[in-house]
Amino acid sequence: MKRIPEWIIAHDGTRQPMGFECERCRMRQKLELPVSVDYFVDLSVAFAKEHSRCTAKPLAADEEGKG
């Protein structure tokens, strides 16, 4: 089983658009449902691979404290 780095998260669409986010570089991949489970998994693995070596970047002053 492939391991997704802990800094790659999936948003459920309630606070952020549905999709994936790298918490280190803040890049997002939007995803519109419905999609097959296979496509969802393939997209998450590809996004994780692309961001597996991202390093943490400091938050901008206007992003501090937002959650």
C-alpha cells in the first residue's frame, strides 16, 4: 500500500473546495464529484508524489491564525 505524506490532505468541500492540498507549499488540486474511486485514488497518489519532497514554507502575515 502506498503511503501519502501527512502534509497532503483531502478537503471534503465544506470549508475549502473538494480536492487535495499540500500543507507545505499550499498548492491545491480541485476535484469535482462524482468520480470513480479508482480515479480518486490515482489522483491522490499522483498529487502526493508531486509534493512528497515539499518543504514547509512560512505563512504570510495575512494567513496567520486562519484555519
